[in-house]
Amino acid sequence: MKKTFFYSVISCCLLSLSLISMSMSQDTIKGKWTANVKNDKVIMRMTVIEDMDRDSSHGWNYCRTFKKGDFTGLIWGKAQPFKFVREPGTISFNGKFSNTQGEGDFTFYPDKKFIKFLESKNFEKITSKKMLALCLNDVNTRYVNDLFKLGYSNISLSKLIAFAIHDVSIDYIKGLQKLGYSELSASKLISFAVHDVTLEYIKKIHSLGFKEISPSKLISFRVHDVKPGYIKELRDLGYSDISESKLISFAVHGVSIEFIKDIHSVGFKDISPSKLISFRVHGIDKSFIKHVQSKCDKELSASKIISMKIHND
């Protein structure tokens, strides 16, 4: 009886080892690649088709610009294997480049040591797909360790990948912290990078008196293209105390410098920011104001002109 139990345990262990082996063999990712070459740049599109034996198969793509020197073993114009090697893993390519184009297939091998490193940092859901993204975006142990030192020790693996894709560098984070943004969430950092909220842009906005501007307002400034030069020109026109929210509304509704000058030229030099926005919302321009002024003997207020436009007077 004990002997039977012993052999059962051995059988279970061998089965477990077999399953582990199968799982490890599935860690690789295979796909096709095509590329266009321009000077030293290799613009590559990598395509993976999942579940090719099933009716519900689907694919996903990575696009990445490499330099020719990023690859090892690459010989131009000759069909032979070459590699892209980074800490998260190795991409083995087969195929050929000729003139300005290339195509072939690839296999990605995740690095087991890097997986263990990520696990030691409490990252979860470490898939081969995510490892490929980390590899393509050159994420390494030094970058992860530096992020942790700067206070980003609780980010998800997906956020780490987003940091890399959008070039959230360590120097960028340190620069933001020096400018007073030391507690930005991972999502806000990514939004800053996506919307090009650069250190230089923030410094210029701060120098114009908006030193306490919030992260959300900075993003809105960039989304709606509120430029430092625009703010300076507004001040030259008398709008020196305009709020951050009004600046965003100006940008949203197209209150341009030319528009303000036109409105000033027909007698409204002291018109408020709110009224300027209302003019734009209701389609009131220089020609409309001149038209209604020609019909009235008395001076018209901004509110009256808005009323006339709304009611078609």
C-alpha cells in the first residue's frame, strides 16, 4: 500500500514537471515582421497571430523604429538570422533586407532572470506579451530600481510599459519633482508625457505667474494649445489677470489675438474675458457689431449685442 502511494506521488510529480515544461515552452512568441529602411533607421512592424488553429484567431502588432546598430549579426542584403537583445529577452529574427525594405519571421524568448527580478519587485501578471513590450522599449533593471527610489514602487506592469512607451525618463521625473510636482500619480505622469508637458513648457508657464498651476490645468493648457506667447500677447492687450480656467476657455472657443483686436477696434476695448467668450460662442464678430451699430443711434453694450444676436433683433 505504501509502495503504491509512493509511485502515485512520483507519477504526480512527473506530470507536474511535464506541465511546467509545456508551460515554459509556450513562453516564446512567434510572428512575422516587415520593415522600411530610411538612412540608419529601420521602421519595423511586428505582427503576432494568436490561436491560428482556431476560428476565433486574432492578431496584434508592435511598431518600433530601430537603428541598424541595435541588431547583432545583421548582414545587409543577405538572408540569415540576426538578433535584438535586451534585459527582458531576445528577439531572434529570420529574413532579409534588400535596398529599403525587409521581411521575415521572428521568435521572442523572454529572459527568465528578468522575470524573477520583476517578481521580486512584486509585479504581477507577467505575460510573454508584456515581456516583449518591455524588451522593445529597452526597460532594464536600473530603470525599474530608479523608479522605485523616486516613489513609484506600486505601479503595475502595464503602467511600467506605458512609462517606457511614452519616454517617461528618470531625468524627466526628477525635473518635475524639482518644479514642485513630487506627488504625481503614474497616470498623471503618462498624461504629461502623452500631451508633451515638457519641463521647458512648465518653466515658461511658471515664469508668467502661474507657479501654483495644477497638473490637470497644465495638461488642459497643452491639450488646447495655450502657448506662453499667447499669454504674453493677451497681457499686452490688457488681460494681465486672466485666470487659468479663462485661458483654457479662450483656447477652446477660439478667442484669438486677432479676434480680440477686431472687437477692440469697434469700441469694446474694456470688454471682459467672459463677454469675449460669449461673443465667440454666439458667432458675434466685427462685421456683425458694425452692422448692429449702424442701425442704432445709441451706444450698445456687449450684453445688448449678445441679446440681439440670440433673438435675431
